[in-house]
Amino acid sequence: MDDLISTVICINVIAMILTILATCSRVGRRVFIVHAFSWHDAFITIAAINALVTSLLQMYGTGYGLGQHMKNIEPKAMPKLLKIIFSSTFPYYICNWAVKHALLLFYAEISFARSHRILMYIMHFVAFGFGLSSILVTVFQCTPVRKAWQLELDGHCINFIIFSYINASIMVITDLVLYIMPVVFTRNLQLRRAQRIGLNCMFGMGILVLSASVMRLHTVHMLAQDADFSYRFANAMIWAVIENHLAIIVACAPSIKSIVMLVFPHIASSFRRTMSRLTTSSKDVSSVSVREIINVDIEMGDKSKTEEIGLVSQR
């Protein structure tokens, strides 16, 4: 098997470019068009920064053997590689944690039912506890801590493979719940058919994130079956990067749509004509204003604008 160095670099570069574009679209739209910057926007920004740091560390790690087969790595390079891997896990977990809280805060703006709020609070608690515990376990996986990258030191470490299994499994479950929640929450929203289709399609993209989580779990299994750590771990981290960057892009999807419709008005008109065929609305679709684009965008920064397009949940 060839090494994964070029794959690691290529995927991370593409993911970084897409995340930067998606985040800039979201922040730019929120600041300059909607004139509101909410907590969920802040969390997505935090997630994007940490996703970029994770990618940079992975690419840096390829210079010390990440993605190569163990037999091709010089022994003196292993401590540095293990230290880079150790360091890269923190921004990865922070990114995952921030995306989850951002989505939950966004859900709070489209649903006000008491049962939904309770579920959101529970998921906030789970996301925070899961993220914090993952970071703490990673930091203190070895005693002393330095033994995580200096294997010759006396001491002991937890079984990293078992931890990875448990961590990846919990992540799959939490992702599944998070991306099912909006479908359940919007059943009672007062939406036109086209808006409901758009909302469900947007969160249906979450299936891609969930698929990446499942693939990461599979690569953890492969890591447990193969002693070629540097190669197998790189494969696992490729899917971890895809998972986090995709989650950010999905969270920014409404803003990306709005910016595209502003920059390319003919696409906006075609989009609205297509959507009009799915509804009984007779609204003229020949022109699109900034206000119209904002009003059809369900990612609102305050309750008043959400109510303008009828996104008020049945209490």
C-alpha cells in the first residue's frame, strides 16, 4: 500500500478552503446583511478556527511520518510525531464541541416548545460533558503526561484503542440525535411547502456528517486490527477532518445559499421559480431583493425576523 501523505495534504487543503469560504459567508452575511451576530455564530467561528488548526497540525505531522508506514519512519522521529498527534486532538474535540452547541443554539431559535427545549438542554449537557471528558482523558491518558509521546519513560497509559472505540461510538450517536432533532422540531412549524423542503434538505446534509462519523468508527476498528499505527491513525484522522469540516459547512449552508443568491441573481430567480412550482403561491419570481433573500433564509439572528416568515413553533 502506498502512503497517505498526499491524501492527507490534499483533503486538508480542500477542507480548509471550503471551511474558510463557508465561515466567511456566514459571518459576512450575519454582520453586513442581517446586522446580528448571535452565540451560534460565535461557536461556528470557534469551530472553524479549531478545524483549521487541526488540519494544519495534520499536514505538519506528515513531515514526521504521519500517513507513512511504520517501517519507513525513523525511530527518532516518533516522539515528535506522537507529540503532534497528541496536540492535534485538542482542537479536534473543541471544534466538534463548538459545532454541537452552535446547532443547538440555532435550534432554540426555530422551536419554542417546552419538550423541545428540555431535549436541547439535555443535549447541551451531553455535548459539554462529552467534549470536556474527551479532552481530559486525552490529556491524562498517560502517567506521567509526557509518556504519551516519550514511550521509553516509566509509567502507564490507558488503552487508547478502547477509548477511541467508545469516543467514536458516542460521537456517532450524538450526531444522529443532533441531525434528527430539526426534522422532529419542524413538524409543527408554520412553513410553506418550499420552505419545509429547503429546511429538511439543509439538515439532510447532516447525513454526510453522520456518514463521516461512521467511517471514523470503522477506521478506529482498522487501527485496532493493524500495528501500522502511523498509517492507520492518519486514515482515521482523515475522516475526523472530513467530519468536522462538513459539520461547519452544513451549519453555514443557509448563509452560503443567501450569498450565492445575492451574487448571482439569475440563480436566485431560477431557484424561486422552481420553489414556486411546489407551492400554490402566486408571488412574482422575476426579481429578488436583499430583503426577500433574508426572509426566505431560515437561519435568522433574532426571533422577530423568524416570525416574519412564519417560523413560529406551535407552543
